[in-house]
Amino acid sequence: MSFASFGDFLAMGHHGLYVWSAYGICLAVLIFNVVAPIAARKRYLQQEARRLRRENGK
């Protein structure tokens, strides 16, 4: 498929909103799948560090 201009490429034959929103949602899900486990691990390590400090303080 070829396009006459960059504007036509973005419009995707009047389906641009659907196409680009699908790409955006897909990208958001991929980013979430990378970031969520990293954040969960960080939270877990912080909670364990707090728990160990509490136990060693007694």
C-alpha cells in the first residue's frame, strides 16, 4: 500500500483513528508488562527491608 503524502499515511484511508489508537493501546500494554513487575519487585524488596529492620530492632 502506498500513500500520496504523509497526511494520507496518517489518515490510513479514513481508518487512522482506529489504526493509531490500536498501536497506542498495544504500546501501552507492552510498556505496562515491562514496568509493572519491576515496580512490584521494588515494592517487595522495600517491604522486606522494613520487616527485617523491625525484627532486628527488637
